Amino acid sequence: MAEIRLQQLAHSYSRDPQGADDYALRELEHVWEQGGAYALLGPSGCGKSTLLNIISGLLSPSQGQVLFDGKVVNALSPQARNIAQVFQFPVVYDTMTVFDNLAFPLRNQGLDEVRIGKKVAEIAEVLDLGNLLKKKARNLSADEKQKVSMGRGLVRDDVSAILFDEPLTVIDPHLKWKLRRKLKQIHEQFNITMIYVTHDQLEASTFADKIAVMYGGQIVQFGTPRELFERPRHTFVGYFIGSPGMNLIPVQVQPGGVGFAGIHLPLPGDLQERLAASNTTHLQVGIRPEFVQVWDTPFDEGFSARVVDVEDLGTYKILTLDLQGVPLKVRLGEDRTLPVGQAWISFPAQWLMLYADDVLLEARP
């Protein structure tokens, strides 16, 4: 196990990068603590796999350093870093049995067969591969092959970290939840530093204790699934996390707060001061569909919105509203009475976020 620290790390695939747009990874500082279960979440092309390959040693960064337990490893090969990496598509030796696939890295280390047998049996039991040990890998299903790939990383005692690069992409949907849960159990049992790359927020939140959200080659927020949901620190996090994502509404500065389309939203005094000092002209308020309050009757502090559409998804419903020409999504529980034609809504202050140039603007503590 290792603490993995990234210092002033950046990477460009261009030989002569001229600006930020030429970088797949923009300069970042980050720490993956020893023994943690982490996810690296973001859309295709945001730099997730580039970052993972730099950590593993498959790619040399254009600038900056990668440190394992305080030691710079930029010049070390993946083998010397003792990194195990599980890729999107299972990597197994088809002509070998499952036992020999799992034993392969141990035999490369020169371990005796008795110890190899015990270790393989232990990992096979954890991954439910015990009844397949004598089977040729070519005859395995995709999820069984991926478990063998995972097992080759887990079987080694000296592994610094295991890196997963979208490992469940080729797995049947009904098997994905089983493998996600299995990975979580493995982490709890072996306490190995694990970094799981995915574009799927469900995979990330069910596996990781903390999630790093990437956008445009940068980590824009690092936190628990709850922190990312309740207090997104960047508009992209608000949009990308949640189903549906956060409502984001352009606003203008008004005396005592901000507003849009004739609607005024008051702000506390200290936040007004931060806003005045920010000198920004790109302002948005954000609120998650779950946190928009829907009232059964009109009231003075509410806003009237026209009901445009209702999607019934079984355990909850999604309302699309028109609030003075601004589209708004609202999520209601299955037991809530649906408004007909018109809805009265309000924005609870604790769930209303203000963003300046896409970054959360907060009052100083």
C-alpha cells in the first residue's frame, strides 16, 4: 500500500504546447491517502485515463512529479512501482488455467509452490473463482475473465495500489452490481489503495469513500458522494452528479441579492460582500431538483410556475416547470400529489448555491 502524491503534475500530448487547451492534464496537486478507496469520475476526454496511466508509469508526465510514500517514482517502470492495473477489457492468458493466471505474478517473484497455492486459493475464494481454477481462461465469460484480471493484482502482497480503468464496461448490467460490491468487500478486507476510473456516477458512489471529479483536465472537486451532491463546488459537478442534474440559472446582481426574469433571490450580507468583491459578470444560481420545495397552495413567498411535463419513473416523478421562461426540473417522491397546470415553488436558502465563473461562491466562515 502507498500514499500517492501528485505535485505540479501536467501533461500534453503535443510536442510544443502553446496554451492550456493543448494540455490533456492541466497542472494539479492531489493526494491519494494510503489504503483509501477512491474513484476518478468524469466524462470521456476529461483526462481520467491519462492521469491513471501517469500514476502507473505507462506514461511519463510533461511536467511535475509522482511520489509514492514521499519517493519520486517518475523514472520507475510500472513493475518497479508495484502497481497492478485492471483495464477496461479483461487481460488474461487464454491458454492458461485460472489457477495459472492467478499464480503467474507470484511465480515471477520466485515464490515456492506451496505458498503460491495458498495465496491463489485465498484470492479465488474472495472472488468466487474456486470452482473455476482448473478451467482454461479462454472458456470463461467476460465477468469471470475480469475477476481473474482483478485477482492477479490482489494476489501479490507487495502491491502499492490497484488501478481500475473502467473495469465493468464489458460486463452485463445485471452482473455489475455484484462486482462493484465484491470490489468494496475486497477493499475492506485487504485495505489496499484503490483508484477506480469511471464515467458512471453510480459506480463511483457505490465503490469509493471519496470521489475526484474531473473536467477539462482538472480535478474540480474531491469529496464524499454526499459532499458532491449536497454542495457541488463547481457547476460541472452540479450538472454531472445527480439524476437529473442541478438546475443552473443565469442571474444578475440586484440590491440585496440576485435575480432573473423579475424574480428576486435575497442573499445574506456576507455573501453579498463576497459577490461585490468578485468582479464577475458570469453568475448562476443552482439548486438540485430534489431540493426545490413544491407547495399545495399559493403563498406570498412562493413563485408560480407552469407545469410543462411530468415523467413518472416509478419510485419518483420528474416535473419540468416553466418559471418566467426559465426551464426548471423538480423531483418528487411517489407519494406526493402532483400539481396540475400550475405549481407553487420556493428555493430553501440552505440548498440554493451561487456560482461566480462556475465556482461556488461562499460566505467566509
